Amino acid sequence: NVADPAALYYNGKYYAYKTGHGFNVFESSDGVSYTHKGEAVRNFPARVGGLHWAPDVVWDGGQFVMVFSAQDNYNQYKSMCIWRATSKSPLGPFNVSSSPFQCSNGYGDIDSSLVRNDSNGAWYLLYREGDEGRRCGLYSTWINQYHQTTGKSLLLAGNCGAGPANDYYKENPEMIRAPDGT
């Protein structure tokens, strides 16, 4: 029972990652009973702030990739940004990039997930950008072959704050392929 958990199925085992410093990782062979295996991230660069939220982990042909939200200590706004980390094992240790993967200065990017288009192999980053009252929305951006976001984001859903109070909480975007392939 944790906030913003992530799940991964790999090589016959289930892995669960939870929000919090170091992203505690749990392992299971049946998807029901889990054993705590430690922290997936053991060291953070000084630039990464102390709040660590919403990990997502995927297997990307030779390495595990984690994205998560944390403050950027070097950003004048102390914005929440999306960071990228890689590991050879789903248990870690994950090595965190020295600069943010995606950061919309002043607004805050959170709750990211990685989605792969199986038809062409392209990866997309889904995330929530927003500062209630100023700008808010769920976005997608393409990740190029150099594992960099393109800087051009597509608004998938927006207008946070324009309607009922719960519009402020459009968070944690996910995407799945429908049975018809769309």
C-alpha cells in the first residue's frame, strides 16, 4: 500500500518499486507475496533534490531504465523534473543521470511513464506538467535514439483548474494498446 508504485514483469519474476528516497524495490515469483530487496537507487547526484516520486521501470534491450520525479537543485525555480537512471539488474543499483531528462522550468514535471510503440520501436515519455492555477496537462514526448527527449511535447489532456476542483489532479498518465492494436 504505497503511493505511485511501479510494477515490472521480467524473466519470470515481478518487481515493485515504491515512491520514496532510494525507491525501495520488492521481488516476487507469484505476483502476490513480495520480498524487500533494498533500494533500487543508492546514490543521487547533488543536483537531484530530496523528494523522489513515482518511479517507472522498463526493460530496453540490454538495460533497465527508470524514470522518476525529483526536484532540480540547480534550477532557479527548484522545479520538479523527470530524471533517468539505468541498471543492468531490475534490483539496481540504478545510476542516475547528472541532469534532468525532462524539465519544464517553473511548472514541474511529475508522474512519468515510458511507453514503447511496438510497431516501430519508438519510446515515448508520458508525464504530467503543471503548477495548479498556471498551467497543467498530461503530455507525451518522443525519445530519440540517443535517449534524449525531443523538447517538443504533445498535450494529451489539459485545462487543469478550468473546471471542477478535481481537475487539478490529472496525474500519473499511462497508456496501453487496445486489443485491436490501436
